[in-house]
Amino acid sequence: MKKVLFAVLACVMAWPALALTAETQAAAKAALDKGFAYLRTTQQADGSWSDRRFPGLSALALWAMASAKDTRNAEAAAKATAYIVSCAQPDGGIYVPIPGRRGGGLGNYNTCLCLTALHAAGGKAKHADVLLAARAYVASTQVETEGLHEGGFGYDKSSPRAYTDLNNTFYALEAMRRTEDVEELRPAGEKRVDVDWEKARAYVLAMQETEGPDAGGFVYNRETPRAGSGETLRSYGSMTYAGLLAMLHCKLSREDPRVRSTYQWLGRHWSLEENPGQGNQGLYFYYDVLARALDAAQVRTLTLADGSAVDWREELAKALVARQRADGAWVNASNRFWEADPALSTSYALLALTLVLK
């Protein structure tokens, strides 16, 4: 037991991050340049990318540009900012209403991404009113009723039934934690806005498996599988990294036993060939959340099941470089989570690369 504990702690104690090899660093920087060039040349006239009905897709591209701090992206970032601001709704959300569509305009999902991206792009100085309204909207989407969904977040607060999942919850917590400094700009006498972090933490922890071979991993939600479908709840890679990041946003210590058990699950299921448990589905989201979670957790090397350690930045950089197309984009052959859209997959890849290179 002591040996296991030492191995788990060893993966988070050595910080700052290891430097990439010179060859990998050069290749990663070249891939970053090609990727941003692709986004600049494919941006639509109104400042958006991809489907204009879902501004969160464009927000991911803006977030990547803001993270890279490359002046060549300044014009594209300014156009994207204007487009995203134009999608702000009277209720404070940043989305496009789609009457009759199941899930509507995915109000919470889009607002969280837009809120995060606008803040990263300097929106606190120019669009504080939009950010403050968006924070109030996100906070209002947290489920308050007792039971399975309490403390979590879903796609759309106007849904006719209670629904939450770890993906939407993770994005909501990330947006609210990253933008909490905006509350200092809220007018005097106006109550500051935040989510109920205690309930959010309870919801996040309820998504973690605590025993058996999947101990430490995270599931998407606790909905009962369809009768006769043969489906079972299971942990998989992207949700486990999202769970790790959500725990950190909820202020759990990196040495908390529940966090340490997550490192163990990740070590047992380390892969850059697939999103563990999902195959090729959601692969680029997996790369993005992997980078953000391990960076936030200050993991220098991840200890694997056989006791060896992997330099995740070096290996992730290589994997991303190898998958880039000649035109600078990244595309997933699996479109279950929209990743056949090059704008989406490219944005995820660039977000991951900016963290690898930081």
C-alpha cells in the first residue's frame, strides 16, 4: 500500500513541467502555426466557425487563440468576440434559441464555453456586462431539487425534465471558476453570483466509481440505462479527466484520496491511441481535457500500472503532430460528438498544444 501511495504522490510532486525535447517542441510549434492558419482562413464573414447556431463551437476556437497569445490571430479573435457577444440573450445566456429542437439551443453548454472564451480573450475589460449576465445564467441552470441531479448541470435549463451530466457540469464549473474575478465588477448593492460549490462537489463525487476494477474512474451520468439495451454504466477516459478537473475546481486537494484514486485509474488506462472506453469517439475532446486536467493537477509525469512513468506532454505533443492533416486541421473519423467537423477538432487540438508548449 505504501508503495502504491508513493507512486501516486510522485506523479504530482515534481513541478514545474518537464521541457519537451527540442525536436518535439519544434514540431509542436509548427503544428500550432499551421492549425491557427487553418482557422484564420476558414473563419466565416460574421466571425464564426462551423454551425452558427452553436456559438460554443466558435468559442473553442477563440479560447485557443486567446491561450496562444499570437498576434497573427488578433483580427480573427476580434471578429469571433463580436460574433459571440452578438449571441447574448436577454436571459443572460450566450446561445441561439432553436425552438422545437430537442435540447433547444443547448443554452448552458454554449454559454459556458462562450463565457470562458470571452474572459480568456480579455472580455473583462470590454464586455463585463455580458460576462456578468452569463455568470448569472449559468448559476441559474444548476439543479436544486433533491435527488439524482442535485448540484449538477445539463444542456438547457428549460428542459421539460430534470437532466444533468458530468460533461455539462464540468464545463459549468470550469467557466464559473475561471471567471470568478468578474464579480468584483458587479454594481454596488447587487448580490454577487456563484454556484453552490458544496452541492456541485457532491454531484461530481457521485459520478466517481469507488470500488471494483473501475475504482477512481468517472461516468458520464447516473441515468438508468434503457431497459433491454444491454448498456451498463462505465467509466471512460475523457470523463475521468473531466472529473479530475472538476474535483480541483471544487477545491479538493491534489492529495485527497479520491483524487489519488483518479490518478491510479488514469495510470491503468493511459492511452493516446483512443479515448479509453470510447475508442475513437470524442478523441480530440479527450486530448484537450487530458492536457487541462494534468496541467491543473501539476502532474509532471503520470505513473502507469506497471510502475513506469510517462511524460504526458512529450507524448501528447507527438500524438497531435502525427494526426494533423496537411492543410493544418485535425479531423476525427467518428462524428458521434461532432468531431468530424474540422473547426471543432482543430480547436480542441490547439487548446491541448498551447498547454503542452506553455
